[in-house]
Amino acid sequence: MFDHILSILIFFPALAALFGVVVDKDSIRAYGLSVAVVEFALSLMLWFGFDASVSGMQFMEQVSLIPAFGVNYIVGVDGISLFIIVLAAFFTMIGIASLTDTKNVKNMIITLLMLQMTMAGVFAALDAILFYVFWELSLVPMLYIIGAWGGPLRVYASIKFFLYTFTGSLVMLVGMLFMAYFYFQATGVWSFAILDWYRLILPQSYQLWLFAAFFMGFAIKVPMFPFHTWLPYAHGQAPTIGSVMLAAILLKMGTYAFIRFSLPLFPDASVFFMFPVAIIAVIMIIYTAMVAYAQEDVKQVVAYSSVSHMGVIVLGTFAMNVEGISGSIFLMIAHGVVSGALFLLVGVIYDRRHTKMMDQFGGLASVMPRYATIFGLMLMASVGLPLTINFVGEFLSLLGFYEQSHIITLLAGIAIIVGAIYMLSAYKKMFFGEVTREENKNLPDVNKRELLALIPLAIITVWLGIYPKPVLEPINNSVEAVVQLMHDKAITPEAKSAIPSVIKKDETSTQEAH
Amino acid sequence: MELFLYTALFAPFVGSLFAAIFGASPKTIIAGIIPSILLGVSLLSSTVLLVHVLSTGEAVHVEMMTWMHTGNLYIPFGFLVDQVSVTMMMVVTVVSTVVHVYAIGYMSHDKAFNRFFAWLSAFVFSMMILVMSDNFAGLFIGWEGVGVCSWALIGFWYHKESATWAANEAFIMNRIADLGMLIGIFLVYWNTGTLQYHEAFEAMKHLDTGILTTIGIFLFIGAMGKSAQFPLHTWLADAMEGPTPVSALIHAATMVTAGVYLVVRSNELYSLIPNVGLFIASLGAFVAVFAATMALVNRDIKRVIAYSTLSQLGYMFAAAGLGAYWVALFHLMAHAFFKALLFLGGGNVMHAMSDELDPFKMGGLGKTMKATMILMTLASVALAGLFPLAGFFSKDMILEAAFSEHHFIIYTVLLFTAGLTAFYSFRIIALIFHGEDRHTALGFHPHEAYPFMIKAMIPLAILAAIAGFARPYYFDMVIAVLPETEYHIHSAMTYWTMTIGTQLFVIAAIYFAYKKYMSSDIKVPDGTSEMENSFKYKLLINQYYIPYFYEEFLVKPYRALSRVFWKDIDMKIVDGTVDGIANIIYNTGENTRGMQSGNLSTMLKWMVAGLVILLSLAVIFGLTVKYSGV
Amino acid sequence: MFEAIAFYLFAFLTISMFYIVVTTQQALYALTALAAGMIFISAFFFILGADFLGAVQIIVYTGAVMALYAFGMMFFDTTRDVKEKQGNKFIIVGLSTLSAVLVVLIVSAPIVSDNIVALYPVVDGIGNTQEVGVVLFTKYLIPFEVAAVMLLVAMVAGIVLAGKKMDLSLTLMNDAEIRELNEEKNKKELS
Amino acid sequence: MLAPVNVSMESLNLMTLAPMLIPIVGALLILVIDLFKSNLDKSLYVMLSILFLLMDFGVLFESAGLFAEGGTIMGVFDVMLIDGLAIIAQFIIVGTSMLFIPLALTNTRFHEFSYPEFFALFLFMISGFQFMVSTDNLILVFVGLETASLALYTLIAMHNRAKSFEAAVKYFTMGALAAGFYSFGSMIFYALTGSVEINQIAAVLEANQYADIGYVLIAVTFMLASFGFKLSLVPFHTWAPDVYEGASAAMAGYMSIVPKIAAFIVVMRLFEFLIHSGVVWLEVILYIFVILTMTISNIWALVQTDVKRMLAYSSISHAGFVMSAVMIGTTQANSALLLYWVLFAFTNLGSFSMLWISRAKNTDNAAESDHSYNKFAGLIKTSPVMASFMGLFMLSLAGIPPFALFWGKLYLISSAVTSGYTVLALIMALNSAIAGYYYLKLIVYMFMKDPVVGKDGHVYTVNSTLSLQVIVGFAAIGTIFAVAFINPLLEFITAFAYNSGY
Amino acid sequence: MEIGLSHYLVLSTILFAIGLVGVMKRKNLLLLFFSTEILLNSVNIAFAAISHYYGDLTGQMFAFFVIAIAASEVAVGLGLLIVWHKRHNNIDLDTMSSMKG
């Protein structure tokens, strides 16, 4: 039954969205929720069917699409992608469950289900073109969500979001075509299958150019400084659900792609560009954290905090060792959960007050204690408190990069300081102090529906913070395979030495087996 | 024994959860009682463990489960109860049990009673993790855990701006240090391949001194933050915005000593790098006198006690830095008891005075608050280090250590600080309990605290009184894990001279304090007196202008820079470039669309023009080929 | 020699005729000059031995095309001067001079062509018309037929555009009006 | 005396004529029917046209079979040339025509469809294009081109509105100029080589080793100018926006595809051998053309306020995009060109049909033109299905995967990459990004703005009939599920193009 | 003085250029059509000349078809001209710019 589970995961929501067209608009919410629940259940089945001890791809399916040009429908998951898929399904469910009264709710649900398809597709795709298809397609529902349900600047924000990412990914597409061409030159066969590409060892000069091309696409998506300016607009204008999906899943596409494409395909270039990228990451971390501190709109704080955290993820990715990459993948999931939750929380207050300006609030802790508690928990997770989900990822990412550079890690570590500064000051502005505004005095606390969405997130936040093993172990195995691949492929001596070989690990693992 | 270990560790956690369940509901006394009982359980378990460790001399080591495992990194939730950690456990559980019971009374009128206990127990749990962990990562969990609990408890009265500000300050300043700690941990990992204390210290023996020094410095930076050492000390005084039991437990007895614990725990590392140790000791000595001077003039009971805490932490670091780890630990323990007692007494006074903190507005409270007076005096005597209370034994050892290690400057500084300590301690005792009644005029109606609160303080009083005598037994116990450094002054003559001299010096200071502040012409200072306008006073009351410096040169520039980053760089330059490119493209279209004039004649001209341009190019190319080819 | 004289004479005449066509303000002058120019061109054809083409040129151009134009001109008031506002004379003059100079520059240099094999060589002693006929109805049969279709298309197009009431818009008329129109048409056909 | 010419019927290969003759017969039949009985309904003529085109399509299969077996077929004194390109191009021409002609069956009455001549001219035009692509004789190309063009001018004018006359006149006049260019270019080729057949020209030039490169370039220049007009390359594109705006949406859509593919085929035949012979100048010039056309028309499309006009500029841009394939000149590029055009046909069929469906008899006074962006504001609220379809086609045009045009772009850019045109590939990619903006603009209007025309969605579907819906549905299916038929299509095209030597 | 092919080609080119001038200069539709006729005719001379000098009939064929095309164009062009004139009562190109941008 697991043979086609990935395809089912990808296309079930799309099909359901099509059928959703005929569902009455009063019942669409229930319909959407049930579809999302089924989807989530499917993704859980995927998890349970997943063999954590295997490092390679699982549940592979392959259908030829354009054999003449080497384009295939190949899907499969490994530890790297598995959890993001689960997370995507989870957030779709949470998102639909927590949808407040929206106009055109039917369109919203259909769009969300479509979005779910693209998200599952991106992370399951093992063919570059298939990946690109879902990658681009995911822009469309998001464009609609921001543009149709967003704030006053929604059109500007949505177009900016779309065109910016679109531009980057077109450059990436050119890179992909070059990659396929090099593969063709080497083997005489067209292929866009990533696993095939993994076997190709390119000269360093090619790697550098291709890395740069792919980098454009990924960096804008992540978004990395200085390509990040679409994000505040997108988040600022998007409805809650849009921000949640964007922050929780869509941004992860970029960093995921780094691990899936850039690192294993271009190990030497990755090492070559490690420091420039790391410096950008450090700028992202500190600079955007400071910008976040200056914000007046709480949603923008969370938005900029996303950029800051993505910096840590990028840094971990480019650590080129198992600790760092595992950490960055874990942090992707962690940041997904936490930033998703934070956006949901911002949405809660926005629903009540229709403003996100922090100076409109103050003293909410006494008016909405439960809300304040959950917000506080997520805040602490966001600043990377140990035993919350974020810490594991952040710790491992920084730990990993420390092997490469002490100074940069030290600078990146400032994240934990500046992160605390903007988060705590935002929290202080919103929740502490006296309730000064009349309209804030009788705000209702979080209701059942909102709790339904938030409590699971809170549980995950703590659970995976304390016991990350179920997630970390599959990630670890797959990452080890990737790092080993990179090590084996590396051709320059610098790269060989920067990327550690994993094989020596056997003796330690037996030692730890007890 | 594992059962006791888990009980000791998780009982506070259960208590915290229990109280948290009632977090949002109105005050229920049960939310205070249950956690207190559970803490008692934890205390009992710790005692059992202590007995076990004492009797067998063996550490209890368990590994509960894996936390992180990826690549070569393996971090379990492992717990170690050895001689050092059991000491800390006893200190933590004893003080926290007392404080819990005390707080049931102290917080009885607070709306957020339940929340208070949830956080307080959570703090104890974090602290237990901190001291019991068998690896650096676990330590860091506790480290951050106590940080966040401290944040929540300092900002407990969140409607007060000053409280929330102080909470954030504490958290952020601790974070700065935590970064150092984190880097230290990374260094440990990449150099030794493990974070387990045992294995890491084992591996360090083979490492280069340079690396060890770096590790030592970074770990100590972590310790500096938590233990509020200069220059990260400002948060501690501000942290007094929290409820008094919090100050007693967190900011006197336990959390702030975590830094000392870290250094003691890493003794094997610091033994290898004596230079860093010396630096620690010097910094400790400096902080000791630095904080003591600030305490001299402060007009806030709790801040005075906080500065005193800071000063005593300096002592501990001085000891630890000099290699006298067990002395540091011993002083830590003794200090925990009498300082907690002092704070709780201060809490009683505050309660009595409706949260008034200025001792100048009190005076003569001894009449109404006899029990409190006795307890606080006792604690102050212990703090001052008079025989035979706990402070004498522990502090004297530190002085001896400094002396016998021939660090006479440190010795002198510490000795001088001892005098200052005695002076400021009794300054506030005198101002609060003795002298003229200055409060009635201001409309205060002081009353003694609940009897059970007083009773709750009694164990601390007893411990503060007798703990010193446990020194030999204690020594025998901890040398199993700590370096066996006993200090013997070579000549008995010198020893006695020193001891008695110190005692006399202290007594003189106490006398001076009483004399100065019991006089009947003490008035509530109004900023007009000559002393208040002196440079020295201004310097001290403004804490050497360090907070001012931070505000002006760090906080404000940071805020301004953030704004510049946002408004100017992010919006104008970075985003402006993006929009600029888009606008250039769009405007090019807008400005050139006139070319499509819709006039057929123009269109035809365009076509001919295109042809002519092509022709010219062709001719140029053709001629080039013709004349270059030939 | 005769050839050279004829060439230069007719070249001069054609150029001046066509020059008049593009410069005169009088539509009638232009029409006449064009017709004359066409006839002079046919002279070249005769010089070059393309008798059939020369004949066609005169018949088709001067006979048919010019007649058509003449009919066309009847619609307009031809007595009036043609007023043409010129935006920028420089462009026109510049572009055309440039193009002429460029092309002349290249074309005046002798073309060196080897390897040219006449596919349909001119055979001596046979009339041009006959030769043309053979080639036209063998090799160029298909283009010839397509040209026939093209002429049909042109005819249909001419009829549709000029003959079918394009001044009425069936798009905008309602059904009743159209019915009326059709009845009118039928009546005309019957009568 | 001339020797009698003996020709055997077999050597004539009259079969090669069949595909072109069928539409001619159809057209004549329509004219004849009209002679006997006028005022017949347009549906009759539409169906007749479709029938004949279907027959034509079937015969093309026959030709394709012959080609697959025996390679290129020359017929009728070697004037006709049925090679792979000719077959594919005819498939596209006839197929697209078949899909466009049902658009005549509108709900509202339009002037041109009341005349049977419309359909006759339409069929004549198709045969003209067919002749144009299935020969390498410049004369036949010229005649076929003119046949088709003259019919096309008339068809545009028959829409019978001021703007459509204006469009027809503009198109016609510029077309006449282009015809002059064409004949001048042919003349120079003839002067150089003594032949008007492209393969002969190629052979002679090859034999001379391009000694007269200057003359070749002059000829090429005139040819470029002529076909630049047909293909609407900048700066010969100026007619396109006006003509698209003036013509009916159905006609405009048709124009964006069929005449251009015919022109592309001729351009390929004409320039391919030059490029392969290393005429650097041509390569450079084409490079400039490609980039200018793509970029400038994209930039102008950005600022349009009318959807049809925007689509016109977008078509120009697409043509420039595809022109790059001619420049690259590899088999992959040529296949990409044809593939792209098939997919483009589907997408443009859809988008122009959508415009056509929404076309009212009168220009709305509130809106400044027939299909202004404003008209489509808030379409998702008034007519969600329509909005979704329109959005779909816009996404496809923008090159969002997995919709049809993406695959064309992919393959085309890939061919650039494969031939080492890295910069070109990047420029193509970036131009797609710029183009994204104006397609998106329509989506923004439809999905994110509030309606201005009225709450009644009927305004948008005034023309909707079953046949139009079928066509749109067909286009939509082709657009969405393009990936399903791309492989056979690509293999077919590649094989045919390769076997024809392109 | 031998008249060679070049002479004819130059003549043809000059006539063509005159035609181009006319095309660009003329704002009257009818006169514009005249100019396009000049373009085609100029080419015809060249074709006939090449044909003559190469002794090949193809050029004459081309010229023949060019004439046919010119004639057809005239028919259609005049049709359009008349329709336009009926509507607007002038044939000035400058009035013909309702679409632009």
C-alpha cells in the first residue's frame, strides 16, 4: 500500500480541490478540513512506513514524462524531505482548522489544497524539472492568497513576491538546463533525475557558475540578504493563513533545495562559496534582527525574525558536516512550527483588534492570559530556549559551522542575543504594562478553535525540543549519506578537507549503541 | 538510588505543572501547598542521595535518554550525583523549600499566586537540571531554563514598567554571556569530541594550553553573565524588581551561583590553566569590592542585599580562581543560607512597610518585628563573617587561601571588602530596626509577618548559624572530586593574628555602622546634604555610571542603528534598488510607448529605418571582410 | 551602342517619371507619370529580349492596374492638391539616400558569379513567348495556378470590400433591419 | 523548335498537391453554394470548413506516412517540397485553423460571418500558407504568401469597424512594402546564384565559398526585413499591436500563430544554411533581433491598458523568443521552435477565445477599449469559471509550469544552453520574468480587484456558445495536460525535422 | 560602352530607393500605393536584366509573378481604400491613428 503513497499525497489534495468546486460554500470548511485531515493522516502513514535506518530514497516512484528529454516523474523521500512533507500536511490542516471568517472561504480552501499539492510535490520531487514545476506552481496559490485576502498593499506585495521569486527561479532553471546538458555530454543521455546528477562530477569552474545560478533561485526564496525585501511585504500584507504557510513551509523550499541540489551537486563550489554565503548568513542574522527590533508592527517583527532564523539555517547548511546539516534541517522544521505558530498568534490578535501595531496593545497578559502564555512559549522557542524545538536546530547548526569558522560562528551566535532583544521587547510592548486602551480591556481570550490549532503546535514545540530523536535520526542517516557523497565527489583538496568523511563513524556508533 | 535521583529532579517539575494548571484561574492556596510539599519530597530525596554519597563515596550516574544524536555528536539526558552536585542539590532544595513555604504567606495577597508557584517550581527544576547534568549541554539547558524562569519572575508584576524592563535586561544580558558559554561548549565539542564532563575533562589533559585557555575564557564568560560579574553585573540589582522570595531564591542563593558552580565543575579544566584562574580570582576580588562600595550608599534594602550578593559572588570566584574550589563551593553553600535568610527578612520588612524599600523611611521597626529583627541580624552577622556563624568559616578560608597563595593584593582587597560588608550590612540593620521611628510619620503601620513565615525561615537561620562547623566533614566529602587544597598558614602566629585581626576589623566596622546610623538625627535624605552632593556619593549611588553608560552607548545606539537599518538601508537602499529596477523597466515602457504612434507613415519609416540600419551593418561587415580578408 | 543609348534614355525617363510620382502634389500627375514610367520600363524588357514580359507589363500595368487606379481616383476629388504634412523631412531624405547609396555602393561593384548554370536557358531561334510558355506551364505550373487562386482571392476580396455593403454594419443592426435588407436585395434580384 | 516536354504522371507526384488543393476545393464549393442559395446560416459554412480541414488533416497524415517511409518528396517539377518541416508546419496550420474556425459560431452576430466569402477566403488563406511552407522555390513562397496575406487583410477588414479597417490598411500597406523587400531580396539572390530555389542558392553559394559575402548579406538583409515584418520582429513589428487591436479577437489569435509559423518555416529554410556556413554577421544580427524583440516588446507590453493589445505585444515577444531557435539552428532548436509553436497555439487559442467570448458588440463606453484590463476586474466574483480559465492561459503564457508553454520555453532555453548561448539563455529567462508582470497584471485584475463592470457575470460570456466552450475547454486541456503529449510530439517533431536536414 | 548587368542593377536600386522615398513621404493612401508599385517595378527590371545576362528564364518568371502579385494587391488595396474613404471621407494617413501606444 505504500507503493504510491507519495503520489497520493501529492495529488489527493489537488483532486480534492477540484471536487471542492462543487461543494456548497457553507460546507466547504468541513470539506476542506476533512481533506486536510486525511492528507495529514496519509503523511503520518508515510512517516510510519518510513524506514529510519535507511539513508537512501524511499517510496520511489518513477513514470516517464518526456523520455526524449529525460524528464521524468520521480518522487521519493528521505530523511531530509520526510518531515517537511509531514509538516506541510500538518500546517494545511492547522491552517484550515484555524481559518476565521473569511470572505470567499471556498476559494480560500481550494487554494490552500492546491498549495498543499505543490508543497508536497516540491519536497518529494526527485527530478529537477518536476521539482521546478512544483516550485513555480507553489507561487500561484500564494499569489492569490496574498493578493485576494491581504491588506491594503496586497497587490503590490503579491506581485513583488511572485516576480521576485519567479525571476530567481528562472535563472535557476537555466542552471538546471546546463546541468542536464553536462550530464548529457558525459553520458549521452538526457536526464533531469537528481539521483543521476549526483553521480556527475563537474570541473570546479563549471560548478562555480552553476552554483551561482542555483543560488539565485534559492537565495531569493529563502530569502537571503539582500534579496529579502519581498518577505516583509508578503508577510505584512498576507492574511494570517498566508503568512503561516509562507513562513512555515514555503521559505523552507530554498534551504531544502540548497541541501538537495547545491551541496551534493557542487561540493567544491559549495566549499568555495562557503565563506561568502556564511557572511551573508551572518548579515541576515544580525542585520534583520536589528531591523526586526525597529519594527512597529508585530507581524513584521515575526517576518524579519524569519529572515534572521533562515540565516542560521543557511549557516548550518553550509557547515558541510553532519551536525550542521542535520541541525539546519531540524531547524527548518522547528522554525516552521514556531514561526507558523507565531503568525497564527498574531492572527488571533488581528482578528480581534484589526491592527497589528504594537503601540495599540499593552498589558494583554492580564486580559488574555492563555494567549500570553502560548505566545510566551513560542517566543521562548523562537529565541532558542533549550528544550524547545528551535534550540536543537540552532545549536546543531551553529555547532556544525563552528568547525568551519570560529569567528563567523561567534558572530552568528549573536543571533541568540539580538533574537532575544527584538522578541522580548515586542512581547513587552504587547503584553506587559498596564492596559491603557479601552478597546483592549475586554478582549476575549483565545477560543477553542484557535486553541485547537495552537495546542498541537505547542506540544510539538516542547516534545521535539525534549525528544528530537524520532525526527533527528532519519535526518541524520540521510545527511550522512549526503555528506559522504559530497566528500567522495569533492575534487579540490580544500573541499576534501572541508567536508568530513562519515565512514569513520562506525566505531563510535557501535560504542553508543548500548 | 536512581529513583531518588529522579524524584529529586522531577518533583519540582510536577509541582510546577500542578501550579501551572491553575495558572489562569483565581488564586488557590493549594497551588502553593502542593509544590511546596513536592519540594519537600525533593529535599528528602536529595538528603537520601547525600547520605548515599557520604556513606559510599560513590557518585550516582544515570542516563535517562538520548537528547541529540547526529553525526559524531551524542548528547544524552544524563544525570550525575556526585559530591559537588549533591551539595548544590541540598542548597537548592533546602533554600527553595523554605522560600516556597515562605512565599505561600508572602504572596497570599497576589492575584497571580498560582502563576508564581508554577514559575518558582519550574525554576527549581531548571536549577536541578543545571546542577545534576552530567554534560555541558544539560548544563546549558538548566542554564537557559533558570534564565527564562528568572525573566518570568523578575517581570512577575508585569504591569510595572520597571519590572519588565529589568526582566528583559536580565535575560538579554545573560544571553550575551550565554553566547560565550555556547562557544565554549562548541570548543569543547570540536576539541574533545564529546560534551560529557568526564570524557571531556579526560581529553582536555592532552590538549594544547592555548585551546584550553580559550575554552576556559569562553566558559567563564558564560559564568560571568549568570553570576553577574563585572561588566555584566547591572542586571542583578535591577532584578530586585521581582517579588522578594524570588530574589532570595534566585538572585541570592541559587541561580547566581551557577557561574561558580560551573567553574567548580570545570575545575579540572581550570587547574590546567592557572593564568585564567588568576584572572578569575582578580575579577572576583574586584567585583567583591566594587559591589560592596555600591552597597554602602544605596537606599534600597533589596539592592543593598543584591550588591552584597554580588560582592560575595566575587569572593567565591576569587576562591575558585585561586584553585580553592571546595572553599568556593563551601562559601556558596553558606552564603546561600544566610543570604536567603537576609532576603526573606527583607521581604518581611517590605511586607510590613507596604513595599517601601527605603531604610531611611523606617527606623525602630525592631519593636514591632522582633523575630524578623533577630533573624536578619543573625544573617548579617553571618554575612559579616563573625565567629561562630557560617560566614566566618567560609570567608576566612578564602582569605587564607589568598594569603597562602601569596596573592596579597587579592588578600588585601578581600579583607577590606570584609570590612565594607560588615558596614553596609549593619547600616541597613541599624536603619531598619533601630534608631528613631521615622515611618509612622509617613503613614506606615508595620506588622510582623505570619508566624509560619517566620517558622519557615528558622531552618535557614539554624543552617546559617551552624553550617560552618560542618567544614571538616564537608572537606572530607568533596575532596573525592575536587582538588585537595588545604591551606595552612605556616606559622600559627600569623594565622591567629590574621584571624583575630580580621574579626576585630569587622567588629569595628559594625560598630561604626551602628554609631553612624542609630543616631537620632538620621533624616530621610532629600538630596540636599553635603554628602549627597559629593562626587564619591554620586559615583556610588549611580553605580559608577555604568548603567548610564550602557544606556547611552549601547542601548540607544542600538535602537538608533536598528531604525537606520530599517528605514534607510532596508527600505531605501535594498528595497529601493529592487523597486528601482522594476520602475526603470516600467518607465522605459511608459516613456517609449510614444514610438508606437499609430501613424502608418511612422510605421513605414520604422520599417525602412530598420532596413537601412541592417544594410549599413551589412555594408560595414562586407567591407571589413573584403579588405581584411585580402 | 544603340543599347547603351536606349538604356540611358529610358533610365533617365523612368527615374524622372517615378520621381514625379513621389513628389508631385497632383494626384493626376502622379497617375499619369506612373503609367508612363511603367511603359518606359517595358522598354527595358524589350531591350533585354523579354518580349512577353514587356507585353504583359504594358497590358497588365498600364491596361489593368492603371485603369483600376483611375477608377479608384474617381471616388476622390483629384483636382485638389494633395496636402501632406511632413513631420521630419530629414528622416525621409536621410534614410532613402542612405539606402540608395549603400545598395548602389555594393551593387555597382561587379558581381563575380561562377558556378551559375542556367536552369532554363534561353534557346536561340525561338520566340521569347514560346520559351516562357514552356517554362510557365511545366516548372512554374503550380505557382501559376496559385497565382490564379491569388487573383481569385483578390477578386473576392475586392468584391467583398467594395461591393458588399461594408458601410452597413450587420454587427450593430438588429434582426428586423437585416431581414428588411435581405428582402430588398431579393426584390432587386427578382426584378 | 522546342523539343516537346515529356512528363510522366508519376514523376509529378501530384500527391504532394493534395493537402493544398482540398481547402481550395472547399473554398470554391462555398462560393458555389452561395451562388445557388444565399443567406444560409454561418454554421453550415463553419462545418463545411471544418470538414474540408479535417480531410486536409487526414491527407497530411498520408503525407507524413510517405515522408516517414521515403524521406523528402519533391513534386510537380520539383517545385513542391514535402519534407518534415512542411508536414509539421501544415499540421500546425491546418490544425490551428480547425480550432479557430468554430469561433465564428458566436452567440451574437458579427458582420463578417454573415458572408460566405469569409469562409472561402479563410480556406484560400490556409492553402496559401500551405503552399508557402511546402516549397523551397522563392516564387511559390511569394505567391503563396501573397495569396494568404491578401485573404488575411480582407478577413481583418471584414470585421467592419473603423478600427478594423484601419488595421487592415496598416497591415496591407506595410505588407506591400514587405513584398517589395522580399522581391528585392530574391532578386539579389537570383543575381548571385542564378536560381530562386533555396537549395540551389545554397549549393551555388557553397561552391563559391561565399565569395560575394557582401551581396549575400544585402539579400539576407532584405529577406530579414521582409520576414521581420511577417514575424513582427522589432522594428518591423509596428503593425502588430494595431492590427491585433483592430481585428476581432478570434482573428487576432489566429494571426498570432498561423502566419507566423509559415514565416518561420521559410525563414528556417532560408537562413539555416547560411548560419551553418558560418555567416557571423547573420548570427549577430539575429542575436540583436532576438534580444531587441523579446525585450522591447515586453517592456511595451508592461504599460498596456488593453488586454488584446498586451497580448499582441506578448505575441511579438514570443516570436522574438522563438526566433532565437532559428539563430541557434541546431536540430534541437528547430524542434524546440516547432514544439513551442504548437504549445503556443494551444495557449493563445485559449486566451484569445476567452477574449472573444467576452466581446460585446459595442465597445463599452465606460471602458476605453474592447478588452481593457478594467473590464476584467473582479472576474473571479462574477464569473469564476471564466476567471480560472483566463488565469490558466495567462499562467501558461508566463511560462509557469506545468502548463503548456513552460515546456516549450524549457526546451528552447535548453537548446540555447546546449549550443553554448549562455547569455542568450539568461536573457530569455529574465525576459520571461519581465513578461510575468503583465500576465500577472490581468490575473491581479481578475482575482484581486473588485468588479467595476457590474455584478452580472453575463457580460463576460455574451458570445458563449457550446462550440466556443468546447474550443476553450480543448485549449485548457491542452494547456494543462501538455506534459502528457509532449513526448510523442517532441519525438515526432525531432524525427521529422532531423530527417529533413534541420 | 557596354551596358552590363551592373547598370541595370544600379538603375533598379535607384528606382527602388525612389519607391522607398515615396513610401515614407506619401501621406495620401493612393499615392502611397503608387510608391509600392514603383518598388515592385524596379525589381522587375533587375529580374529581366539578370535573366537576360544569365540566359536564364527564371528571372522573367519571377517578374511575371511579381506583376501578377502587384495586380492582386491593387485590387485588394483599392477595396480597402474605398471602404476607408466611405467611412472617413478622406484617405490621409495622418487621420489613421486611432490605435497607438
